Amino acid sequence: MNPEAGNAALIVAVVALTTAGIRAAPFVLFPPGKKTPEPILSLGRVLPSAVIGMLVVYCLKDVSPLRYPYGLPELIALLAVAGLHLWKKNTLLSIGAGTALYMLLVQLIF
Amino acid sequence: MNRRMPALWAAFFQTIPIMTGYLFLGAAFGVLLQSKGYSWLWALLMSVFIYAGSMQFAAVGLMAGAASVVSAALLTLMVNGRHLFYGLSMLEQFRDMGRKRPYMIFSLTDETFSLLCSAKAPAGVDPKQFGFFISLLDQLYWVAGSVAGAAAGALLPFDSRGIDFVMTALFTVIFLDRWQAEGNRRPALLGAAIALICLLVFGKSVFLLPSLFLTTAVFLAFRRKLAGGGRTG
């Protein structure tokens, strides 16, 4: 057993409680019984699209365009995902083929 | 006739990309945890009660470095602060979830959030059951992956380098779907653009939170203009 188990358990508890607190905060601030202010509701309507755009950027944050391989595997695989998806409209196919292509690229070519 | 099965099946098909990603990322977390001397029981505990991907990786570092409670709480606020904004977007959708509501709130990760705001329940399937099963399945994948990873150690049977691209592909596909479905494309463009600028200004370890604050500020300031171009529901 790890000698720091007590402190580690404490850290797990703090991280778990803080995470749950963050996730619960909006629902505690704007409970179902009370009318949620209109600016917050309109924010809730536009944020999902914005956050998805943001998460795409977030996933690509470790790409360095100025160093080998210049983000080429990501670019090629992303174009494949987008092209395939606009063409076939099949979510699983776009994701599966794109990921397989990316794995081939980083393991065998770059 | 059990009405839950169709919802479970529909949710299962929607969550297949996340299953792939969570099983592998979870396994990677388990392997990392195991390498620091913590058994699969710790992996189970953390994935059940914390259930936040990137923060669990960070927590391994905190545990190994015997960090203080205060720094653990602060780092969690910084890494998971973005989840505040997911809740704001789900206020209406979770409103009538009843007994399932606390779990829906607890389990709102990046990936579950992205599915909940894009996936539509098929005809004849209760949307609440459907949403609940999406959330539950996602966490089960994560728990299973992390426990298996910790138990198996570093013995992955094949070269899994690049498998994490499944998340990038998932978000890209959702982005494209929303792009084509919605009359108003400014929010999506603005979100991506602001994230890119913040990435360049703040660096990759902390840029997500400032970009969320900036996007929120811009939306609030230009609310009427941005809402124009048709209702987006």
C-alpha cells in the first residue's frame, strides 16, 4: 500500500467535491421553481454551439504547426472526417474512419 | 412491455464513439495510476466519484506529489471551471428530469454534454430515459476503462497511439451537424475563433477558462445582434 494513502484519499475527496460543486452551481443558482433571467436562458441557447467549436480547438491544442510533422496528421484526418461526414452523413463512419486514418498516420508515416 | 430497452439501445448507439474514447482514455488513466503505486480500487473510487477525465490525470500528479488540499481545490476549479457553462446550457433540458436530475448534473462531462445537446431521441423513445442512459453509459465506459487499465498495467495488446483522436473526430462531427442544422452560425464560429485567440495568448494549459469567460461576455454584450438570423431553439 502506498505510504501516502491517507493524504491521497483526502485529495480524491477534495477533487470529487469541488468538481461536483462546480457542476451543481448553475442549478443551485437557478432552481426550477424560480424564473431564470432571460440573459441566462439566451446564453444557454448559444453556448452549446460555441462550446463545441471551442472543444475542437481544445482537442487540437497539442498540435505544433511550426515543428515536424507540422500538424499534418491532424489536418489530413480532420479533412477526411469532414469530407466523409458531409458526403455520407454517417456519424460512426466519419469518426471510425477518421480515427483509424489518424492512427495509421501517426504510427506508420509520421 | 419494458419501455426502457428502446431508450437504452438508442442511447448505446449514440454513445459508441464515446465508448471507444472513454475505454482507451480511461485505460490510459488506470495505467498511469497503477504506475504511481495505486491499485485498481483507487481507479474505481476516482472514476465513480470524481468522474472528470483531465482532472483525474491531474489528480494522479497531486497524489504522487503529496499536494495540499488547497492546491487540489484550486487546480480543480481551474481545470473543471468550464463545466459551469455546461450547466448553464442544460438548465432547461434538466428541468423536468425528476429523480434523475442530481445524477444528470453530477455526470455532466465534456463528452456527455456534447451528446446531450446534439443527440435526439428517436420517435417512440422517452427523451428523459434516453438522456439518462447516455449519461450513465458514458460513466460506465469510463469506470470500466480505468479499472481495466489499472488492473492490466501497461499490457495493452496493440499499439494504441493516436486513439485519442476519436474525441477530436467526435467534436468535429457534432460541430458540422450543428453547423448545417442551424440558421445562426455566429455562435459556433465565435466560440472557435475566441478559443483560438486565447490559445495563442494564454497557452495551451489554461486557455479554455478565459475563452469561456470571453465568449460569455461577448454573448451577453451583443445578445440581440447574435440572436438575430432566425431562432435557434
